Amino acid sequence: MKKFSTKILDEAIKKEDDECENIRIQRLQRLNKIFEILAHELIFKNAYIFGSITKPGKYKMNSDVDIAFSGLDDKFFFKTAVFISREL
């Protein structure tokens, strides 16, 4: 059986992985700014980011962003979610 090169595929995968990692880092930086803005608008104790966005190499183009808040009044949940979605 003849072997074939996967060089082009490997390069394409590497390029996409690098792009995803850059987006991951940019989104984390943007989330920090968003949390600063929210801290002036709403009362909450802490904001937690978890999931694939916190793990280098795991965040992909179709990944979501997992966020949890402690101390955020339930009545502000949707307002907060919409704000984050728009700003991110």
C-alpha cells in the first residue's frame, strides 16, 4: 500500500488551532473588561470562567463560553447574559 503525505492537512489543522488559540486569548481579555464594566453596573461577588476557554488548545470555533456568577440577583440574569453576548 502506498503511503501519502498529510502535510497539507496537518498545516491546515495547525493554522486553525492557532487561530482558535488567538481567539481564546482575545475573548479572555475581553471578558475581563466586560466584568469590569458589569461590576460598575451590577452587584455580584464573583464571576467565574470555566470550560474549554480556560484550557489552551481546547477552545474551538464553535465552542461556547461558560460563565458563572455568585451573588448576582436573579432578576439581572438575562440582562447580564445579553450584555455579555453583545460585548463578546
